[in-house]
Amino acid sequence: MKTDKENIFIKSYGCQMNVYDSTRMSDSLGHEGYNETGQMDDADIIILNTCHIREKAAEKIYSELGRIRLLKQKRSEKGLETTVVVAGCVAQAEGQEIIRRAPIVDMVVGPQSLHRLPEFMKQRVAGKKVVDTDFPEEDKFDIFSSGEKKLSASAFLTVQEGCDKFCTFCVVPYTRGGEYSRSVAQLLTEAENLVSRGVREINLLGQNVNAYHGEGLDGRDWSLARLLEQMAQIDGLERLRYTTSHPREMTDELIGLFAGQPKIMPYLHLPFQSGSDKILKAMNRKHTGEFYRDIIAKVRKTCPSIALSTDIIVGFPGETDQDFEDTLEMVRKVTFSTAYSFKYSIRPGTPAADIAQQIPENIKSERLQTLQALLNQQQANFNKNSEGKVLPVLFDRTGYKDQQILGKTPYLQSVHVKGSPRLIGSVHDVLVTSGGPNSLEGDLVMPQT
Ligand code: SAH
Ligand code: SF4
Ligand code: F3S
């Protein structure tokens, strides 16, 4: 088997934390001389970085593996070998079972063992399977290398991983393990590396990012607010965001930064899951609807223009029409610029899977439709209200049309404008001319040549 200059193809599913992990895998395998390709057909090594959050997410992997089986067979007829790796949260949750269901898989590697991949690649022996779902002693973040490859203007940076909250519907505490915060020093080094590679906006990630409590520069625990303040000092870094926050960890200090630190963008993703206190209790969310609304009131008072986003689940076991109505009422009261809404999906091994009063699929679908109609309306209104405003846009890619470039407003809306690709990687003022349901169109205020 060849050992160098093999082509690697990485496909990421699920949350932004997987996107971050995939970038780091690409960096560390790149260091070892592997070459990343955007084409699965060209790949000697195929890595699927998987998500287990809902049943559909996990099943998607098996249909993809079905396609890869044919690809592997075709390549083998040409005398080419293909190594298939399942990484991420399905790997963690299902382990060996994946190889039983899909024998073409060569390696199964959980999210906390990803830094061992280069080693596993070197030691490959045809036909020998590797399954690693350990939570190793060593820190994957110490070993994940920083890279040199130029990056897009906006990047993710995992600052906190895992979760101790155990919401009764959720697999994350099992797939990612307990809550762990990285040190401020390590994060600053990584952030500086990102900025040196062209990054202008960093989105700090954590399953409960606002519960961050890593070792600070003075040896004491620092909060997310302090980490953000420190990171904001990096020259060349223009924007900071963080996600996902938990309502219980939304401190006054953190809320205050929406007014006090100009690099923090006026956007907050704060899942509320359900508007019914009864359901919130059954979900083990440890907050009420009123508690959530009080936080939103504080946030809006500090930053009236803020764009709010959320996650909502419909059809949690025991959810009545009235409970669902409470969810709709919460949405009407708060108003969101965007939101992610899901039908409750039974996850084996989580406490909610054993609740007797599961909601029939057709009711879940109906509720989701009703909710999404309301959310889409709110998103359309939010975008429409941007018309006529001048907003700073960070451009990060070219569009499909000639001379079209795309970027993001502070409120995380996508904007299309006519402009030179040379503007990609920097912030420019845009006059919003039209606000559609999913994106904005605008004109550069001072067209650059
Ligand atoms: N840590 C974040 C979210 C993690 S998962 C938080 O605490 O909010 C992202 C979203 O997926 C969750 O907010 C939830 O809305 C949804 N989700 C998680 N488990 C689910 C399940 N079993 N069924 C449906 N949606 C689920
Ligand atoms: Fe899952 Fe709840 Fe933890 Fe979020 S806080 S990752 S929903 S257990
Ligand atoms: Fe999915 Fe794992 Fe993220 S289950 S949502 S990829 S933490």
C-alpha cells in the first residue's frame, strides 16, 4: 500500500464542532504529506465525520457507505485501494457495530481520538480493522497541529467540548463526553495562527460555550467573557462570535459585551427547546420559559438591534396541543431572525426514549410545519427590515454569477453584491437593496476597483 501523497477526502456532517474537527484533521494529515481532494472519486482515503444527534443523521451515514462500497469496488477493479474511515459521533455511539453493518469500513474513530489518525494511517495493514472510541488521557488539542494552508475569512475554533447537562433527549454527553475547557494560552496561539492564515472572524464553539471555564493567563479559571475580551486584542481579527449558549450560563458579564466590545457581533444563538415549563422540566433543561424571556429582555436592553436565533424541538414525549401552543407563544413574544426546529427523534440510551407517551409522527410533522411557517415569517420580516440600511459585510466567497461576491452582515445574514473577488477576506459597507426570505442583496457603498 502507498504511504505518501495519497488523496484524502473528508466529509463533515452535523454541528460546527465537526467542521472544526475536520479542518484540524485536514491540517494534521496535510502535515504528514497527504493531499486533500474535494472529489470523493479521487480519494485513496475517505473520512466521514459523522453526527448522531437525530436518527436521520445517523442513517444518512449508512446510505453514504452504500455508495462508497460501489466506489471502493470500482477502484479495486483498477488495482486501487481505498481506506474508509468513520469518525465522529456515530463512530463513538456505535463503534464495532458500524463494521458489522458496513464491512467496507476500515476504521472507526471517535471524536476524542481523531489526533491519532495520522498514526493509524501509517500503521495500516490491508484487511485489519481499527476501532478507537477511547476518551484518551492525552489532549487531542495539544496534538492537533496548526496549519499553514490559507483559510476562508471566517473560521471555527472549539474552546469547550462535551456536556454535563444531560438533557433527556440528547446524545451529546455520551458521544462527546464530559465538559472540558481548553486553556486561554492554547486558544490564543491557535487564534493567532488562524488570523495569520487570513481569518478575520472567529466563531468560538462549545456545546455549552458560555459555560467555558478554562485556565486563564494568570492561572485562574477564566469565563467566556474574559476569553472574548482577550481574544479581541488580536490585531487583524475583526469579528468574534460564539455558539451554542445555554440559557442558564448567560451571565451579565457576557451580555454586557454586546454593548462593550465592538468586535462581538450582535447575534446570539440561544436554544429554548420548548415554551412549556412542563416539557422543559421533562427535558431536564433546568430553566423555565419565564427565565428565558428575562434573559432575552436583558440582552435586548443591552443591544436593541441584536439578531436572535434558537433551537426548538416539537413532539417531545407528552407534548400536548397546549404545550405546543406555549412554544408558538414563546416564538411570537421573542421573535427570531433565524431558528432551527426539529421533530423529536428517539435516541436509544437517552432517558426520553423510555417515556411512554411518544407523539405520533403525523402530529410531530403537523406541529413542525406550523412552527416553521411562523419562523419563516419572522426571518423574512427581519431581512425585509434590513432594506435601506448600510451594513458592514465580511466577504468570504464568490457567488455563482460573474463578478458576484458573498458575505455576512453582523446579524449573520448572507448578502450578495456585485464586486471584485479581491474584496474577499475583508469588511466593506453595503447598502441593502432587497431583503429576501433567505438572503439579502445590496450594493457596495464605495465600489472598490
Ligand atoms: N448544546 C446545544 C445543542 C446541541 S444539539 C444546546 O444545549 O442547546 C443541537 C440541537 O439539536 C439541540 O438544541 C436540539 O434542539 C436538537 N436535538 C438534540 N437532540 C435531539 C433529538 N433527540 N431530537 C430532536 N432534536 C434534537
Ligand atoms: Fe445536549 Fe442539553 Fe448538552 Fe445541549 S445542553 S449538548 S442539548 S445535553
Ligand atoms: Fe452531531 Fe456530535 Fe455535533 S452528535 S450535533 S456531530 S456533537
